[in-house]
Amino acid sequence: MKRIFYYALVLSVGLLSACKKDKKIIVAPGDTAVITPAAFDLIRDSVYLYTKETYLWYDALPDYKTFAPRSFTGSDALTALTSEVDKMSQYKINPATGLPYEYYAAAPGEAKYSFIDDGSVSTELGGTNGDFGFSVFYNNLDHTDLRIKYVYDTSPASLAGIKRGYRITKINGRTSLNADNNSDLNFVIAAIFGTSSTISMTLLKPDNTSVDVTLKTATYTTNPVLTYKVINVSDTKKVGYIVFNTFTVVSNAGPQLLKAFTDFTTAGITDLVVDLRYNGGGSVETAEYLDNLIAPASNTGNQMFTYYYNDKLQADNHPLLSAIYSINKGDFLPANNQVKFAKIGSLNINRVFFIITGATASASELTINNLRPHMDVQFIGRTSYGKPVGFFAIDINKYQLYVPQFETRNSANQGGYYSGMKPDTTGYPGVFDNDDVTKDFGDTSEVLLHHALNYVKNGTFAVTGPKIQSLSKTQALSDAQLKHVTDKLNNRKSTLMINEKTLRRK
């Protein structure tokens, strides 16, 4: 299959076969008018039927009559469709865990990967955001210590002078912001990521001065490279450090990445640290681009990774897709879905450190996994999200359906990391330690970056400098709490691995 990269496969007509095999119903896409009850019935049917055809784990879904897609209701159409998608996600059990492949620890019964969207995801992946421009996390050693974890350049938060590491002591007049209190945590999520267009905060800076800010949402272009720099570790060792925060489409992310790597090459770096600690993924094309910047030129032409679709698609059994698109026999076979390295730039290194956390997902994990057979890859931080699957978008009326349609494996057939990549375990060499949200990116005393710098200099991850101040066990977040908070603060829609795949319209 010739793969020409643009954002995602979009089915511009919701064609479905309902109860009778000879019955075809057309649902027009992009309709902004009020959806009639009859049209909504067809939308719910389409969600089920497209999933039944393309879903990686379609074989566990009940038949149409048993599942009854039209029985799903909610306070609005999107809520009803979300409940339908969530239900479908829970049928297939992962034998390694005894839980559904899409088990979502923060909200059991909801999908870990699948979702239905109103088009906002495609806008954000295109490099356009319309929000406050910042995100938050808790200092894992203190459940009351809410911090700014990143700020996008040119966003409202950036223009207000807000920096990573600032402590938030008040939001919209509320001072109780405890991570171990669901009411407080839900308040934080609603205030920052909800529908309100304004937010007021009191922030404590590193110099212990306070500042009050009021932000309004605005549209801005996302620069996914939050920062990059060259750090001199010794007379003979230079480390290139880059914070890459989201895999926007390559037309947006590519120039920013290329600029950083060109500067790294000019500076003669000997080692590379790629900070993906909050990167939930996005465009597969951009993941390939980043891998081609990092990998040695000698890998050009070698296999990078392979897409694996369900057996139905591989057997050319896809009547819904083929009703609209000209699909060649064998287009979904693994042999026709291999991606090869093609070196970009001239950076020549043999070791790369990846900083990861529970928010590192999908295309981020793909990027890392692709390099494991070809370089010395070291892992620093905490266990990643665990999403070795991806999707192409399916337009149904004014919604976009995202359900896993493929799994990826690298050239050594490594994949299946549904429980995440845990540093300092078999296959994932490195060091397991906590995110230090109290420090700005690039601060050489920040714990996770300091681990990498110390390894480059001394050959060990042991941190010789000061670590985060110790707190009492009653203040510290447990591993279970930390995972819960991570999952709650990271919307499932931000964990993306989208195959920009072209199907040829009939």
C-alpha cells in the first residue's frame, strides 16, 4: 500500500450495513445541524459497525443484536457515543493481566485508548491550540504541592510570564488542591482543562514571591519543542538535551526538530537526551522523522517497524472501507506495511537517553521502541503509559472515531508493552526515579536530567548532587496514587499514535 502522509484516514461518508446485509444507509459527514433521532440511530450503528470491521480486537465484540448500539444514551450525543465506545473496549481480555487490553486504571470501565471526538484532536495535532497553554502536575513527594509542569510558547500562560516549576497555591479562589482528595483533583481538572474560558491563580515563584494572574483562553500555534540546549559535561563530552512535548504533524514539528538537531550536530554533541516525560504522542510520521534524526546513517534502508492489522483486514474482508475506497488485495498485510529508516541530517551518535513518565505514551513509546535494536537506548524516570497500538480516524457525521486498528513492533519484533516501559527492568536499561516538577527544563540539578549527565560523565546513574527534599511518608504520594493522578491529569485523547494513511477514493 502506498503510504502518503497527511493527518489521518478520514472516511467522508459514514456508510454502514445495518441489520440486513443488503441495506445500506448513508450518513452525511460534517453536519452541524441538530442531529435527528433517526440520524443518531445511524451514527450509533456506524460506531459499532466500523469498530466491528477495523478494531484490532474485533473478535471479542458481540453481534449487532446482542450489543444493541442504539441502546446507548447520555445527557448529550457525545456522551452517549462515548459510553458505546467504552463498552466495546472492555470485551477483549489481555491474558497477561486478566484485565481488558483497554483497562483504564483511573476509571475502570472506560477505554484506555479508544474514544470519540468532535474534531478537536485533529486541530491540536495540526499545531493549533485554543486553551490557556499550560499543564500541571503534583510534586510526587507532597500531595498538596501543585506545580506548573510545562508552558507553551506564545500561549496565554507564556505571555503572562508563567514558568515550569511555579507552585499553584490558589485556583479561582480555592486553596484546597490536594491530589489525594478526588473532589480537589476533579476541581483542578475542571478549572484548567474544562470548558471555562478564564482562570485565576495565585502562583509561588522559586524566589518565594507570589503573583496573581488571570488568563483567558486563546488560539496559538504550538511549538512542540519546549526547549533545547547543549550541556558541556567534560572536556570531551557534550550532551544535547531536547524537550519534545507533542507529536504534532511533521509540517509543524519537523522544522523545530531539524533546527535543534542541526545545532546539536554543529556543537559536536557526544550524547543525546530526549525528554518525553509529558509527551502523549500523536503523528506516526513525526515519530519516524524523529527516529531518522537520531538513528545512525548506517541504518538507512533497514527496517524501522511494522504495522500489524487485524486478521479480517489482512484477509481483505473490509466491506465498509472498500465501499468507498479502492483498496488493493493485501494492502493490510504486514509485508506491505513496513517502514524503513531514512537518515535525516548528519548527527552521528550511538547512545540516546529517554526521560519518561506515566504520561509518555503512544507515538513517544513507538519512537523509543524503534531505536532499541539499533542503538544503546537508556530509560530514565518512571513507567510509561503503555500503548503499543494506534489508529486512523473515521469520520461519522460530525464526530471522529478512534479505536485501535493496529499494533506496531520494531525490527526485532519487540512490542506489546501494554503495561508500559519500566526503567531499570529487563529490556529497558536505565534508572527508575521520580519526576522533579520543582525544577525548570534544562536545570542540570533536576533529578532525571542529572541522572543522564552523571552517566555520561561517570558511567553510573547514581545522583551525586542534591535530590528533591525528602518529606514524610504521610505527605508523599504512593505509587498507586501517583498513577491515579497521572491518569486523571492526562486526558486519554492526548495518548495518540495516528497512522497518516492514504486510501484511494473510488
